[in-house]
Amino acid sequence: PELRSLKLQFRDMDVLSPTPESAIGIRCLARQLGMLPGLRELSLTSCRLSGNLRQILCDLQAPLESLELAFCSLIPADLDFL
């Protein structure tokens, strides 16, 4: 729970062709991130997140100081959320 910085790179979750399994994986990731109240820096480099950024970040307990989203295939809805 004291983790302050986390880098998740090249996550092999295909959200461009959603399946029940990928939806469960996204929800599980969100829950796990929500269990890190000290998290301040998050890097999701090369994670294909298209349209799922809100769902992934929704359980965070505090604002992030740094969020890296390079090569994440974001769509306008993700940018609207930010």
C-alpha cells in the first residue's frame, strides 16, 4: 500500500477488440490500483488503453503527480477524461 511509483509496460490486453476477459482484466487493474493509496506516479507506456482510461483510473484514492501514457492508443474520450 505504500508504493509511490509504478511502471506497467507492454501490457498484452487487447482493448481494441474487447472480450469478457479483457473487461475483467481492466476492472481488476482498476481495483488493484485503488488499493495503492500512496501511488503518485503511474506509467502505462505501450498499454493499449483505447477508451478505457477512465475505467482504469477511476478507483485511485488520490490525484497522481505524474501519469505517463506514451503509445497507449488513446482516443478523444480518454483525453476528455483527463
